[in-house]
Amino acid sequence: MERDEFNDGFCYCGIPAEKYVTEDAKVPPPPGMVFLIFVNKEFAIFEFRWEKMCKTNSNYPENYDTRFKHKTWSP
Amino acid sequence: MVSLNEFLENNQAKVEPFRPCPLYVPEGDSLTFYLKDEDSYGERIDELLTIYKSTKTDEIVGCQIKGVRRKLKELQKFTVTLKDANLGLGLLFLTYMATTESPTARHQYEWLGKQAAKVRASVPTGELLAG
């Protein structure tokens, strides 16, 4: 991540098959959104949320090219 | 050995009604503040501020600010000392507002500060200064 003191952290990004709206209820993922999970260098999760996807690359969030250094892993 | 299901069964958290209350997350040196209990998505304003908007109405329902400890250290340069047990969120937003160059971020901090004042939101100072 391009962030002071968190340069060694990671962001996992993707579109889950389902979105939980309560503990028991799930719905399809919101259109035009990606789900992000942020971890620090110890891999402790400190934030997770949906964001609008990039208009030119639907695998990533908006402005991903200035927010993150590089892609580390991909299936 | 206890299975995951058994562990979860035995450690169920009591669900309390929603109230607007900031949460400091030391692992990310970030503070999250929800004004409403609504389904939301994040919109990053700049490297320090993300606002949460309602999925249904696009109304702002919360925010996340990053680099809280660092920002408090900046305050110390101006010999501002935190003595109270709790830090009002309004002062924190004011600090961020004073140091941003983004007009959009300034506007958001001002609005968030007013909302925080309405509900008298504060965060324990000890949580912010520990570590």
C-alpha cells in the first residue's frame, strides 16, 4: 500500500459470490463494486469494505494505480 | 480440542442497539466512526480520509481517518497536550482539517466535526496514545 508506515501492508481485492446483509441473510454482490480487505505487515486485518470498481479495470477499486504499489499475487 | 463452531457458540457476543461511537483500530492506526447503522460502501477522499456512504441513498453515514497517532504527534509540535481521559472527535477532525490541502477533504472534515459534536462523540485518549 502507498501509505506512510503501512508500506509493507497488503490489500486483498475481489468480488465475493455473495454479500451478507445479516448473519443469516445473503444477497448477490452489489453491481459495480469490489470488496477490499486491508492488512498490516503482521497480516492483521484493520479494515474491510465495499468500494466502487475502477471504470477501466473491473478487478480493482477506483484510483488503484495511485493507492497501491504493485500487484503481489493473483490466482 | 474445541471446534470452531463450538468456540463461536460459547463466545457469542451480546448484540447491543446501534449508537454512533468511534472505534480506534491500533493495527491500522485508524479510527472508524459510523453515524448510522446502514449498509454502506467506502469512498476514498484522500490518503487519510475515507467516507462511508449509504448503499441506498448515497448519504454519508460514517468515515474512517488514518494516521491518528501521527496526527496527534503533530499536535505536540504545537505544544498541545492531551490531558483529558477522552478526546472529542471534533478536535481530531479539526486537526485533520487544518493540515489538509484538499478543499473536498476540508469540507468533509467540517461536516463530520459538526455531526460528531451533535452526538458528543469522543475516544479514550489512552487508546490513541498507547503503543
